[in-house]
Amino acid sequence: MNARSRWGRRVLAPLAAVALLAQPLVASGNEALLAENLLSHNKPVTVSSVEDETTGGALAVDGDIATRWASAEGLDPQWIAVDLGGPATVSRVKLVWEAAHASDYQIQVSPDGKAWQDAKKVTGGDGGTDEITGLAASARYVRVLGTKRATVYGYSLFELEVHGTRTGGGDVEPPSAPAGVRSPSSTSDSIDLAWDPARDNVGVTGYEILRNGNVIGTSATTSFTDTGLVSATAFTYTVRARDAAGNVSAQSTAVQAGTKPGGSPNGTVIVVSGDIASPDLPDNHRNTAKLVEGIKPQHVLTVGDNQYHDGTIAEYRAHYDKSWGKFKAITKPTPGNHEWRDNLNGYKQYFGSIATPQGKPYYSYDIGDFHFVALDTDPIVDGASSKAEQLAWLKRDLAANTKSCVVGYWHHPRFNSGKYGDDKLMAPVWDEFVKARADLVFSGHDHHYERLKPLNSQGKVDEANGVRSAVVGIGGDNLYTQIKKREGVEAAFAKHGVMKLVLSGKTYSWEIVGVGGTLLDKAGPYTCR
């Protein structure tokens, strides 16, 4: 079994966990001298099956790591094949697996899409990113044939990339890589890009723009505006050229460009998210941790289930610590039901006094004009004997508060459009925040994002007396798509990311930052009551 690097990338060479089978003809001479080219991007794809209409085969060759192909569940074998559009010498294949990956699979090639020949066979695959090199196989069609699933689900690929050189007649020469990529201007949610024209033996027909390695748009000219971005965030851009024959250039030299700050440039920046580190889905919480790095907050608030499956110290050290652990010194956490599987032992040992700054797993603190209350809600929904003690503490804390703005955060949402729905057991907590005329509440537990208008104790919209809230269970564990919008919902979706909350005086606003730095939702500014 190949060792995986710290970034989850494996290079599969002929002598390591890969059986090299009968191989097609090897290119030689001038063909081998041509620069390697990405051959599969946006080419026609056929598949054995799809999970649903949102996971079609074309999504595996679109250059977007946020989209994927998924086969039907529980069936072997399954396959995905791409038509390169003409004969080529295939040098390497890159596969970026979703959690539902193949344990055993074959890379197959064909001149006509009918007669397939094995190029390489992989056994004992462990998911993540597989980069299979040294192929030198002549083919027009390339197929990934999954023969053994690693999970009870199907097979799912974020990306299938086929690299090599075009052969045969016609135009097989790719354009030159665009030069001089630059950013002339930007706003708080957009970045303008420009570059020098690429050269081609026939003619360049367009350009593909990549943000942080993912294709995010095309342009027929030498300029592009990237929109819908998070404020005060840096991104890395490259550009590649395409000609009429489908040849794609190498990527340009990368350039960094950033959006301008939104709202008050002197505000306090806080990241909020929950349901974070799963041993089964390591790439997800690594990706959301990268978002936190880019945001550079002063504080990180977690809304429970920081570590799956049991919240033990061994799990925390093996997973959460490798991604979100770098923010531990600025984290103000709350526990979830999964931490309680270990009676909070792992949670308390990992976070130390950060988890119990006032001697209990619930506490409060002030930031500027804001009073924050962090609760431990699993004993409340379970009816534990400590429930009464925590509620009594909450009443005293809210009564003693002198700050203008009040924010609460915990694991179990009182009002929720997701899988678990409204939780009546959380009513005593919610009612105390309504009485205190609190401004805002965050929670997790349901693995989606949801923004709600101010709701009163009956769950009715009440702009004057209700409490505004959001569910932010999108930190890395598997997402729940069962969303049936209840009264008061302003936005809801199931996508991984984090909340970027900005406090400025007695106002607050937030952006939901998706993987790759895209702006998924925006709220505020709101003024405290």
C-alpha cells in the first residue's frame, strides 16, 4: 500500500500497489516531445449509472472540485469513461475521490469506446487523490472501472483528469500558456483579471480561468471578472488557453489577488462552524480549516461535534488537531452529543481550560459591546440532572449582563428546517434568550446552513421581540440535504464552509464562506436592540 503524503496525494507507480497489465502501443519520436496537455476537461462523458440528477458524469471533468459524479449505491462494477476527442498518448491519470471511493479499480483505454484494454490495476485504494503516472498509452477513450467499493455507497469522483499529448492528423499542438496575468482592480466581492494573449499555430478561441486550482469561468477575451467572493480574502489565479481543436495550454504563472474589506475595516472578525472533523472525511475539515486560515479571525467559535465519532482524545489528536487544531489558542468551543459519548473526557483533555474557563462546559465572555454565552446542550436535551443547574446559571448570567448585544451559541438548534426539525426540549433555553431580548443564536447538529428571521418563543416571526438565529453545521462532516423550510427561513443549503462574523460597535454581519472562498450567503449589517 502506498504511503499517503500529508496532503492526501498518492502517486501510483508501476511497482507500488499497482499491477501493470497489457499496455497499448507506446508513443515515440516527435509525439513524446510535445508538452503534456490536459485532455479530458469538459469532454463528453458516459457512465454506468448516476446517484441522482445532481451527480452526472460531466461534473467529474468540469475542473470544479466542489462538484462530483456519483454512481448508484451498492452496485459493482461501475464505471466512468471520457472521450478525449481524438487519438492521444495518455501519460497520467489523476483521480480525486469523494469519501465513496474505490478500493479496487482499473484504468482502461480504448481506440473506439467499445474494445477496452487494461492499462493499470489498483488494489487496496484508500481514497483521497490518486495520481497514476508512467502510462504512455495510446487511446481516444479512457475509463475508470470500479470493481470493489470501499464503502456501502457507490463510487464518487470530484475530478477525473487525463493528461498526455494529442497524436494523429489535424491540429495537435496546444497554445502557449498565457503570460502577464494580473489584477487591475477589485471590490469587496469581485476581482478583475487581465492577461497577455496566448499564441497558437492555428488560433486561440478562448481562455479558462482557474481560482485556487478550480475552473471558475471562461472568456473569449483577455480579461475576466470573478464575482460572488468573500470580502478581505486572497485568492490564487491561473489562466490557460484553448484552441478550436480542443487543445489546452499549460497553466499560466499563478498570481495572487484579494478582495477589499466589507463593512467596517476595524471590526472584530470571528469564525463560526460546527460538526467538523470526521475520521471518514479528512479532506472536508482540512478544506474548511484552509478557509479559516484565509480569513485570519481573532476568535473561532465551534457549535459542537468538533470531533467524530466519539470525541476521544485519540480522535482529537489524530484528526481535529491536524486541521482546526492550529486555531486552538483562539477557539472558544462548545461540545456536542458526540463529545458526550466519551463523557467530555477527550473534549476537556484536548482543549484544557479553554473548554471550561469558568469551571463548567458552559461559560460566558465579552467582546466589545457583545456578550457571548456558550452552552452545553446535550444534558439539556437528554434531561440530565445537571440541566437545572445550567439553566439557573444561564438566568443569572443573562440578568447580570451589561452589554448592549447578546449572542448565544450551542449544539442543538431550537428551530430548524433540517433532518432533526424543531427541538422542543431546547425551549427553556430559547425562552430565556427571548426574555433577555438577545440578538443572535448559532447552533449546529443538523449538517446544513440555515438563516432564520427573529423568532419568538412560539417559533413565529417577531422582528420586535424574537431572536435571530442560524444553523452552521457545515464544518466538515457529511452533509444533510433533508431541508424543508419552516417559517422564518431566509436561506438554507447543504454545503461545506464556515461563517465569517464581523462585529463593529453595536452592529454585526456575516458571510458564509464556501470551500474555495466563494460567497454562499450574506447577512446584515444588523443593529443590536
